[in-house]
Amino acid sequence: SDEPLIDWTDLIADGQTKYKGTVTFVAGNGAYINIGCNRAGLLPKTEDRSGLEEGCTVEELDNLEVGQEVEVYLVRRNLSVGRLVFSLHPTPTPRLVLEDVLADPDKSYRGIVYSLDYHYAHMDFGCEAGAILDRNQAPPDLLIG
């Protein structure tokens, strides 16, 4: 196609805006979706979607095929690592804009841990960008979900 690519930094990651895309690869962790921008995004597999506003269920992933057209919602845009995360479903409420969150440093947010590694807990708090919490500052019984 001769259409210019959309710059991924111009995408709206509110969880409400619908994008049409094409499945480019299906893996155990999810499917990669091309929505016509200069990078593909991940539609992650989630076990039950409880509390998380991203991804697709195992059953939904099993029904995806390379080349299939899908409608997705951008729920996270990580500018520091260049990662896009999609969902097959819109979020119940619009996701927060990172600039608005950074403008009020004294406000606190509740979040859900979606990944743990040795040093950090990665959290979703309803924003277009995820949060990282140092494990040394987190409760010792911190769990995913």
C-alpha cells in the first residue's frame, strides 16, 4: 500500500478509540496487530481478563489467524520502549492521559499488578502508560492481579 504510515506516537491510547488492524503473527503470549502505523502492537493473552483492561482471552486468541482483520482498542502506549498494547474490548471508562497524571504529582492511583520481575512490579492504573513500582518499596506479599 502507498498510504503513509501513522506515527505511533500520534495514536490515541484511551481504550475507547477503535482501530482496524490485521493480525500479523499469533504466538503463545498473544497476537501482533498492524493498524497501519510504524510499529505493530501486542494483543496480549490474559487468562481471565479479571481487572485488566487489555488483551484477549485464550478462546479469543485461538480464533485469530494471520491475515485476519480485527477491531482493537489501544489501551497502553509505552513511549520509553516503543510498545503498543491492544484489547479486543473497549475499556469501561477512558484511560488517563499521561500528561494529566504527571501534572498532579501528589495524586495517588490504585492499580493492578500485571507483571512481576526480580526488581519491579509493573502496574496498570488506568493510564495510557503503565507504572513501575520498585519491589523494595512494595509490600512483600504483592501478587499479580
